[in-house]
Amino acid sequence: MHIGSRLETIGRLVPQGAVVADVGTDHAYLPVWLIEQGRIERAIAGDIAAGPCQAARSTVAQHGLQKSVEVRQGSGLSVLKPGEASCITIAGMGASTMIAILEADMEVAQAAELLLLQPMAGAASLRAWLCEHGWELADEELVDDAPHFYEIISARRGASRAYSAAEYAVGPVLWAKQHPLVGRQLERQLVTTQQLLEGMGRSERARASSRYQELQQLQAALEVLEDEYCDRR
């Protein structure tokens, strides 16, 4: 079963033998792939809408895994009991949606051993939220699947050190392990910050805001990291 580089990279971060809950599972491709790879034996595939749940059941049936993958319809983590899944995966949503899902059922989220999150946008804010709410960043990955560039965050319960805004933007673990794509990540974050500054710079009121000052500081910090990256090469 071919699931694409994004989901496969998420799947390779799943611990061997974990019980996985895939939230927003859509077609349940990830749980089915994990079982076929022998990485896990059981999974729960959850989705809020009836259509994706039906699609998930169809995928599970096609692969003869009805006893291994249970499809549940419901919102976010409400389909789970605390401790029912050791690894929770949420992929393909914005960071704000992921945070809302986790906050709505914190007892369930906190009972899991690992969260694997792939936000479509807002990864920096998600990293900050995790570290401020009792998770530490265990691992991070990047996937360049043109035209998309995906950030994947692995988090486990534990005290985290405080990171700077630039570290949250780039990814502390990505930077520490000098991921092969961290240079591209730096470039993307700098471009985004510069574009925001240019847009706000057209307004005198925006230029006087604290947000504008924060972005200026972020840009300067990212440029320092870029210089360090160039020195390491």
C-alpha cells in the first residue's frame, strides 16, 4: 500500500507495538499501512463526518483488517477513553484546530504516551503550545513533497525548556539534529516573516504595533540562525 511520503514519515515515527488513534483519519490509510508494515497490531480510526468514516471502513474491509482497525465517528478525541491509545496521530489540519482538539479532551491527550502532529500551518504556535502545556518535543521531521512542505512534530509528556520564537519557527529538534532540510526550513521562515513585515509596513498603525516589533526581532534572530547554518556547512 503506497500512502505517500508525508504519511509514511509520520508512520515511521510511530513506536513499535503502539496502539494508534488516528484522528481525522479520512480513508484510514495510515492505520492500515502501519498494520501491514507490522509496526502495530491495533488502531482506532476516528473522523467527525460520516463520509470519511464510510471511506475508512471501506479501506479497512478491502484489506481485511476489520478486527484490527476500529472506525469511530465523533469529534476529535471524544471517540477515545483516557489511556485507550498510546499514540495519537493528527495530520492535515491547521495548528489552531489541533490545539482546539487537544484542549477539548486534555485528559485523553495527556494519557497518551506520544502525540504525532502534522499541521498544515502554524507549526511554531503548536510547538509553543505543547511546551507550555506539559509536553516536550521528542522528534521532528520535514517532508518536501512539492508543492507542499510538511512539518511533523512528535511530542511526549514531560517538562520542556523554553525556546525562543526563532527556535519555535524553525523547530528546535530539526535545528539540533541538523535535518537535511533545515536550510530550506530557515529560508521559508525568513521569507514568510519578511512578507508579513512588508505587508504591515504599509500601515503606520501596524508599524507601531507590538506584533510588528516581534516580527522584526524574529527576522533578526532567524538571520542569526541562517549565519550559523552557513558557518556549519
